[in-house]
Amino acid sequence: MKPTRYITHLTLTGLAVAIAGCSVVGQQQGPGWEVDKEYRVTILHTNDHHGRFWQNSKGEYGMAARKTLIDNIREEVALENGTTLLLSGGDINTGVPESDLQDAEPDFKGMNMLQYDAMALGNHEFDNSIEVLRQQKDWAGFPFLSANIIDTETGKPLFDAYKIFEIEDLKIAVVGFTTESTAILGNPEYLQGLEIRKPVDVAQTLIPELRKKADFVVAATHMGHYENGDYGGNAPGDVTLARAVPGIDVIVGGHSQNPLFEPDEQNGTLILQAHEWGKYVGRLDLVIKNGAIVWSEYELVPVNLKKKVKDAEGKSIRVYIDEEIPQDPEMLALLTPFQEKGQAELSVEIGSADSDFIGNRKIVRNQETNLGNLIALSMKEKVNADIGIMNSGGIRDDMPKGLLTYKSVLQVQPFANSVSYVDFTAKELTEYLSVVASKEAGSGAFAQFSGVELTLKDGIATNIKVNGTPLMDNRSYRIAINNYVASGGDGYPKVTDHKNYTDSGYVDADVLVEYIQKNSPIQGATFAPTGAVKR
């Protein structure tokens, strides 16, 4: 279905009044804009790119088609005497092996060619070390923004908090905010020396200051859009920010990866989000006059997305939901060597599976699956542990039946975590399992197990059996986990300071590859759910 354009003459809503009220402050400080002059500004945006620099197997999205689209929009806007800003809601990293193996170099260099103006730091920017993140910033050549991620050594933001763009004599401030959940979702090893403050707390002080420096304020955020502010078990998102902090004209968001085909207007703020992976480019056309938005038009422009239809013979075929966008030759020339290099490294066959192994996030984060059992077992055997435990948030895709390659595994486990282990007393194990088995279904913390079964009663693990044998008080038990959860990731108990903790140094994806190579073909029935946790 082709998205409809959202058009509003904002003098008919409360938004112009709210923004005009903010602009009075600007007038008292001396606004840059010329009285009664109309400024035409177009904000283009994407979010949650997650390594999709190349089009998918159906020819959808990809940065080459995105460049053609954005170039055309820029030309159109310029012909109407307008100016364009291109922003990202973050999470460029993690999701496609060809990108992950190359530290997202093709993605950031592609964004440089696309001439992004700024981006919010996402939580997945911290799947890599700060050194890699700084290298990515050099490749990108544009500001990485987050006002609430603080370098504890300097007491200042790790990168810039905001950047002010001058469009003729109109000043537009773009400020970045990152979800406070990054403290849980990011790799703890790479978050050392950083403080992640609550975005709302930072914004309540910073936004009034920006209103004095700029005529218009845009927040590029990676916080999530949750309808009516109902963020549930997540950290507060864009709706909460808009309601709590007046003076933000537009929020360009990300993190929750949902498409907003119409802006969500909250407290005089337009909230936008463009789904994920570059499937759409969000386009907000504005006319700003005397410090207020007097007209706007919004749409999500699909980037070669397709839908299924029946042809004349009744067969199901895929057709573009809009006109096909040609791929830009210059962008293709940049990206093709990266794609070919990635493909060469990933195409080596490692084994086969006789059935689908389930890693779909909607399933694996809610129930035991054969893939969760397989991963937990592979870690367990690698380090001679009694129990293997895998957080479902680290399982990123299905592993389909048939021939398996290194790419098949990296799509499932893209984070390059290492397998670690710790030897617990029976008491320590009971306490640990009580916390881990209680993790909420639907969250990335939801645990997959190998080698243990238990009953969870009032948040306490009881009737624990390890490999079929009841727990014995006089012996120790080794658990295998990845270093992410060992460090406290996903809210798991931190065990890296335990006297019996060891990081094996084995990369989790390599461990799974090795298991598949040794045990191929992998039998789905062997790993079928058994009800490890009874509630």
C-alpha cells in the first residue's frame, strides 16, 4: 500500500501557537530570521539502518537507490528555493554479516556520500569499542550527536551534544539524545568510562538554552516511539520527551523501528520515524515564518519496496509499491568491493540442517526454541560447562534448513561476543538461575537454556536438575554465557568480578560454526523445546 502524504496547515492547530510561544524567547534574544519572510526547509531522515548498505535479494532498499532518491528530492527542493537537512536516528551498526565483518565501513562511507548532516548515536553504536566508533565517525565525516552520553573523564558529551545549522539567516539546532537503556543494551565492556544520563533530565536544561541560540530546534533521537507514551518495560521514548520538555519543534526518532506514516503531534512537537533498514526515507517539508511553522507536508517515501499481487494467471508475484528507483552508479562503485569482499568471506559452506531453527525475535524472546537450545549447547560444550545460557536478544535471525554457511551463523549471532564461564556453588547457581529464569518474556533478556531444568516459584528457582541430576550442595557447577551478559548486559547479574570467572576468548559465532561443522547435519528434533523452565 502506497503511503499517503500527511498535510497540515498548522495555523489551524495548536502547534503554531506553541512554537510561536517558544519563538518569542528567540525574539527577546534577537532572532536571526527576517520578519514575514517564508523559509522553506525539508527534513529528510532514516533510522535503524543495521548494516543494510546493499539491497536485499528482492531488490528492495539499499544505499544506491537511496542516493538517487535523495539527490532527486534535494534538486526538487532547491528549485523551490528550499534547503534540505538529512538526519539519522542512529543504529547504523549490527545486523548484516557483510557489514559487521567490516565494522560498518561501507555503511558510514555510504552515508558520507549521501551527505548526511548529523545522526543520533544509537545503542548499537556501542556494540564496538570506542576506538571503532571514532573510526566510524571519521569515515562518516558528519557529527555524531548525543547530549546524554557523557565521558566521565571530561564530564562532557562523548561527541557533540548538538550542532546549529544556518539556513540563510534562520538558525536550526539539531540536538541528539540516546535511550538510557543503552546502559543495559550496550556491551558493558565498551561502556566503561561513560555515563548515560536520562534524556528528559538533560533536555529540560539544554532545550531552553538552545532556544536562546537558535530559531528552530530538532531533536535527532534514538529512544523509540511508544504510542501515547506507553513505553512498558522499555525506557521512556519520544512521546515522553515531547510531553516533558516544551520547545522541541521536531523529533526525528529511531530505536522502536516502527513506521509513522503521519507525524505524532505531542505538546507542540512533531514526532517522526521511518521504520528501519532504509526501507523508507522520511520527508518533512516545512514553511517557517516569523519563527513558527505555518505549513507542513509529510510522507514516508518507499525505497523500492515491493508487495505481492496476483498476475493474469493467478500466480503470486512481487511488484514495486511505487515507481522503481534506479541505483546510483557512483554509490554502487563505492559499495560493490565491500559487498564482494563480504560475500567471499561468508559463502564458505560449514554444514547443513534438516529443519528450520527459529530465531525470529517475536518467538525467541517469548519461548524456548530449537535455535536457542542449539546455541546454549554449543557454548556449554566448548568450555566443558554443565549449563549453557543464552540471552534471546543476542539471537538475531532464523537459521533456515538446508546448506549452512558462515553467513547463516553471523546472521544469527552478529555481535562477536566471546564465550565465558564461571564456576558457581549450588547456592550461587540457585540465586543466578532465579534471576535469569525470571526475565520477562518479550524482552531480549529472556533466557534460553541447555543442561538444566527447573521450576520457577515466586521468583525462586526450585527443583533444579542439572543434566537430569538433582542439584547437590557439595559440588560446583560451571555455566557458559557470553561476555555481554557476564558483564551485566540485558540486566543479568554481573559475574565478571567473580573469583571463578573466565573469558575464554572464543567468539560466539565461531563456536557455533565449529559445533555445526562437527555435528552436521544438525537434527532439529535433537533441539526441540523440552520445557526447561516450568512456571
